[in-house]
Amino acid sequence: MSESFSLSSTFLPEISPLYDPWDPLPAYRKYGEHRLTSVELTVTNLCNMRCEHCAVGESLTLREGKRLPLADVLRRLDEVEQLETISITGGEPSFHAKTVHEYIVPLLKYARARGVRSQINSNLTLDLARYEAIAPYLDVMHISFNYLNEDDFYQVGFVRSEHATSRETAAKMYDKMLDNTRELAKGGLFVSAESMINFRTHEKLVGIHELIVQMGCQRHEVHPMYPSAFASNLPVLTLDQTRAAIHKLLDGRDKNLWMLFGTLPFYACSMLEEDRSIVARLRNESGVTVRNDPDGRNRLNVNLFTGDVYVTDFSDVPPLGNAMHDRLDQVFARWRQHPLYAKVGCYCPAASCCGPNLLVADTYYKDVDFTKRHAFI
């Protein structure tokens, strides 16, 4: 890489365990209610992988139509008065270089000029030049990393492919992903690698974590997998298995690397001592944070092909509006009146907790009303 990336906006604090702008809790404390502060933009339905756990796997296509005009997208973002973050997702956002130059870079420049934090969700398996074009304007490069080796990558990443991918091709992609991650991190880009806790990874997480450290990532995100899209028929871990995996990872982690947990199914209001114990451990571990989930709280997803606006890009909740004729704050107000909003509308100041999101509640807590529970702190 020929140059380093200057990524810090001079008027914004550095992203760190003390400042995670994607967590909805600070805005809730500021306004006394959830506000729309985050917008996720689906810029492509194309991807060169078909990961078995992909949350948007059912929407991936082999070809796609026209996107909304960029000017209209920017106008909708302008209307979100309290916007703090944008996320760009797909598919693989950089699948076509044209998408990078005509949509992604202008969106990131817009965010940088407005003082809005940005993130891209990518598999980093394509040419490094595409990511170098993005990096100067980007705050967080988010990748999924659930592998110990090429065999894991091949088994997980191509199991749902419509066309056969050879192990040799997959191995080259795996190596490119590792090389690209190292180069981008070396150049100063904040790379956050996310690992799922699922039936394949729950006993491998320490090894996966060690590889993430070796690649130079600045953060390791850890999220349990919940049934959605391709993953809807995969085995779901028991709470005991998930709890054990987290304890083992905390025991074996590199304490110099920020570890962020999200969408955890454990709460300080649980009647189970083992749940309260792991919540307390996570709270007291140095360099470890737990993010309240943005989905259903402070974020909407906009599909740039249809204009449809969702609570999240992988929810079964139908579109709540359309960006071609609805302001995003109007759609968010509509969501707050939705019957399902009550499921994610609780807040516990004692535990700094917004409770489960829709996927967590449906998986483990279908009959639990978290608004009637109290933390044991």
C-alpha cells in the first residue's frame, strides 16, 4: 500500500470502547426515547459468496436493476435531523467497481462532510484497489470472520452457491481476504472482524480470535447466530452452549484488542444466576463492551433498488414505507406505533440495557415481557 489513510474526523471522538456511535443507548439517554440516528443502505444484492449463515441470503441475486438516484438518497439522509451513523451493506458492496465510484464513495464523502460515522460490511475478497478507493472516507470496515483455515472458509462460504466453486478458488479468496485485511489495517483503516457464535464456531472462537489479532484488526465483534434467511434451518445453540463459548473466549482472548459483544441473549433481569454472572463478567472485563442492538431501536434499512424501508435488512417485518415518497423520520414514527415495537421498546437504566431485539426474543424469549422485569444489580 502506497499511503496511509487519514480516517479521524477532527471534530469527532475516536471510535473506541468509550465511544461506539452505533449503540442506540447514548441517544436514548439524550432524548429520553429512541430516535432515528442510524440508516443502513443496501447498495447491492450481488455477492461472490453464499455463506450459510448470511442474514440476507434469500435476497441475493445474479443480476440487479437500477438504484434510486444518488441525489434522492442524499436528500432522504439530509432529512434525518439527528443522523449519527450510516452503514453500507449488500451483498458485497464492492462487487462492481462502478458501484464503488458512483454510490459508495459519494455516500462516504457525504457522511464525512456532515460529521456522520460510516461503516461498510464487506468480505474483503476482491481486488485491494477497490477498498483503497473507499478507505480515505470510511470509519469502520466491518468483515465477517468465522474460520480457522481455508477448509472452514470453503465449507461455510459457498455451501449455498448456485454454481459450484472449487476449493482452490475458495483458498485463493481466503488468502486475499487475509492479505487485504492486513494491508488495510496497516494503512490505518479501522477494521472490525465479526465472528458468529454458532454450531460451527462455538468451540473454535479462541483460535479465530488469534487469527483476527494476527491480521491487525482493531476490534473483534462477537454475536450469537439467530435463525434468519439461509441460517433459518441451521442448528441453534442452547443458552448453556452460548454461555460456555463466551466464557472460554474471555478466558483465552488477547486483552489488548477491543472485544465488542452484541445481540446477546443474557440479561441482568434474568432469574438465572449463571445469566447474571456472565452479564457481570462482561461488564467488568477490561477492553470488553456490550452493544445494545440498533435494529428496532435507532436504525432503518433502505433498499436502494426498490426504495423499501425496513426495521432491519434481515427482518420478517414487511416494509414500513418507501424512500421514494416517505421521509425516513416518518417511517420511523410509524415503526414506533407498530405492535412489535413494544417487544424491543424496553430500557433498564440500572443495567444500561435495551433488552432483546426481535430475533433474540423470538428465538429464546417468545413469552417473556421484558418491560415487567427488573435488573438484579
